[in-house]
Amino acid sequence: MAKDIFKKMMQDYEGERADLIPVLQRAQEADGYLSAGAISRISRWLKVSEHEVYGVATFYAQFRFNPPGKHRIKVCLGTACHVVGARNFIEVLKADMNLSHGETTPDGEFSLERVACLGCCALAPVVVIDDEVHGRMNRVKFMELLETLKQAGQPPQPDLETEEPEGAAAAADVTGMQVGRRHEP
């Protein structure tokens, strides 16, 4: 947690034990997770042991202890989603990426969060990826979505089955850009 953010927190809160949860929320908001350094600073400032700070932070599902991935995956496990198979998505992530709740892949691309309810029960099962809601998800659609995300950072592959229109190569100028062709009736 940056020094200036911590100083701002010290101005906004009185430094009492009752400030622990909002201070943890603010620290996580700043860094995306609760680092060991942030826990230590908060512990010293509030005069609460690090064990107690960790105890409170681990009790609430909103707190995470690893930096979030580039793609944050939230799987709803509320009753409606659970009943129609949301656990399948967690199993896919475990098998395909060795990713469990609260973890981030070693390359920093993906992180997984289980959530109690996203409030989209009519769309069950629901997965949220990068703040985009994907409803009525099934295992196949989920795996296709993951594959699309995995390949997103790679340059597009040419479609070898699509042929260039006749004469298109000759219609390219010296810069390699396609120039307009005159259409004849």
C-alpha cells in the first residue's frame, strides 16, 4: 500500500479497532488485494495483532490476499446457480488452470472468486468476467469463453480458408495497403 494512501486513511479514520473493516476495504481498493505489508501497517496503526487482522479479513469473502489477475472470474454459488451446476465452472478452472478460489494463475492472467450471490438468479448459472455478466452459462460455453480470453493477447490468426479476391494482391500499393478497385458492370 502506497505511503500517501496510508496517510490519507490515517486522516479519514481515528485509528480505533472499530475502523478495521473499512480500513481493510480501503487498503484492498488501493492495491486490489491485501498484501502482507498492508496487513502489518494496519496492525501497527490500529494496535491490533496481525493474527487478529488476518482473522477478520479471512472471515469475510470480500477480502483477497493475492493480486487479482488481468481477467477476474467470479462464479456465483447462490442457490439458483448452485442448483443448475455452477460448481462445474470451478471444476473446469481447477482442472484446466489449477486455479482455486482466491488464487491467481502464475502468469497473472486469471483469478477466481466464488461469490455467494450476484443477484441474477433468473439468469442462473451466472459467471462474471471482468465485470461482464454471462448468464445461462453451461460448461461448454464457459470453456469456449476461457479459450477466447486465453487467446485474446495473441495476434489474430489468418483464416487460411478465405481466399483473396482475384487481383487483390495486384491492387496493393507500395505501402502494403489495399487500394480501391474499380468495379465494372
